[in-house]
Amino acid sequence: MVLRRVGFYLSIALFIIFSLILGGCRVVPTGNPGANPAEIATPTPTLVSPGGVVAGQASVERVEIMMRESFPVQISALAIGSLPDSCTSLDQVLQEREDTTFHISLTTVRPADQICAAALVPFQKAVEIESVGLKAGKYTVIVNGVSAEFELQVDNVLVEDPIPGVSPKPAAADSSTGYPVPPSPPVESGYPNP
């Protein structure tokens, strides 16, 4: 009789432990809200490092492109998503470009030995796009499998000569002070001053 009670309580304890462990793990679909289930990105498995840190990929729900009114144009991608719990934080931002596509990876870290409530924590992360020098055209930004596009109407390069074919001449400098020599006063008569 006592053995059955111990077995019963042990099975309940194991059930509760497994429920807590499995309850904290859930798959959060990423991608566009109306996307085909085949197109939804699958979460990347997490890795535990020797230091006791769990590394993974941030779950990104959407990406918005922000273009500042400057020249050259400054562009950033705003990644909006959620972290699986309050112990997980964003770690690294990795960016690489392949032709007209920017691939951005947002990684996460979490202490492996911490117990945290399994509640989604929203985040927003702005990532500057390396856009100086880009040619006019359409570009795609992909952040952890979620994409957005932007278009440049003109080449995004610094213009060295403000007027085509005319380059400004540097002002002559006074050798004793190093300051530019002031211009000569205008001639009032038809004859130059001696």
C-alpha cells in the first residue's frame, strides 16, 4: 500500500516537471500573417555553450524599412518580434550583402541555468543597412527569414563635384599664416591701381 502511494506521488511529480519543461517550449510561427504554412520560417535549434549560455535566433514577426531624408540616404531595417521569455536577450547582429539582398541575423542568448516565466517578451531592433555606394534599384532585406523591400531612385553615392565638369579651386594660402589670402578689392576706374 505504501509503495503504491509513493509510486503515485512520484508519477504526479514527474508529470508536473515534464509539464513545466514542455510548457515553456513552444513554436512561434514567423513570417507574414497571411503566409502559406510552407513559407513560415522554422525556429533554429538552440545551442548550449560550455559557459552555460543557450544561444538561438530571435523570432521576427515583421520588418519595416526606414529611409532618412538625407544624402546619401541612410536606411535602417526595424525588426519587430518577440523573445520566448524574460531571461532571453538579443545578442549579435550579423549583416551581409549578396547582390541586391541584405541578409541580417539576430541572435539571442539566455543563461542555461535560469528558470524564467515562459511569457513572450516583445522587442524592436533597428539595424543600419550599409547603403552608401548602392546603385539605384530595388533591394531586399531579410531578417531571420522575414523580408522587406526598398527602392533607391538614384545612386546612393557622395557627389564630389557639385557642378558636373567644374571643380572648385582651393584658395591660395598665405605662407606665413596658412590662412587663405583675401581677394583683391574691385577696380573702380578703368585703370588698375599701381
